[in-house]
Amino acid sequence: MKDIFDKAKINYEISDNILKKMWWKYMTNIGLNQITAILNATYQVLQEIEYAQELAKEAMRETVLISQSININLTEEDIDRAMEMLKQLDPKGKSSMLQDVEAKRKTEVEMFSGKLCRMGGNVNIPTPTNRTLYNLIRTIEDTHTY
């Protein structure tokens, strides 16, 4: 596969821990996408408003705890990396989940906080922040029928 990407001049990265990389992306989506969808906010809100940042970090911390219980081992430093990555995003940009909310489509909430809450239950790790985010986003989705 490496040869194909090299020949096509496609940028790529070979990970030495693909599961951790996937969980980092999952954690980032849980923290950023859900908050922007609930707040109906661009990335600028998360970049500039401390309260929004704290919500995102709390959602990501629950992800870290669950990852540690299954030996994926995300850490607080991974949250810091996600918040640094956030600074690089276009302030006027919108998460895919916010775009779904605006278009009155179903979101990925089941895959994000829904799944995380179920995993937390399986390993006896409370997920109150993600449970709240799940309930808020499901409520937003359900109001699309009114």
C-alpha cells in the first residue's frame, strides 16, 4: 500500500498504534462535534469561550477513562492535542454534526455519546457529561418533527 501512495504522491501516515489513533479521533469528535451541534456554534466558539472548552474537555475525559479501561490508554495529553488541533480549524467552520442539525438530519450521536455511554456502563465508568450531551442532541433531533 505504501508504494501505491508514494507513486500517487498521496500524503499518508503509518501509525504504530492505529487503535489509539482511532480512539483519539473518536474522542475529538465526541468533544468538538457534539458541543458545536448543541450550541449551534462554529469552531470559533470553542476556540474562544472557556465554558464551551470545558464542556468539550469533560466529554473527552470520559472517553479517556473508558479508553484506559480497555488498554487503549488515551491521556490528558491527548485532550490537549485535540484542543491544539482545534486552534488550527477555520473559526467560521462548522462540524459535520452541526451541519446535520442545521439540515434537520439524524446526527452521529448514537455512535458518539450513545456508544460511549453504553461502553461506560459495561465497564462501570459513569458518563454523566456524555449522557447529558446525548439527551440534548436527541431532543434537538426529535424537535425536527414539530
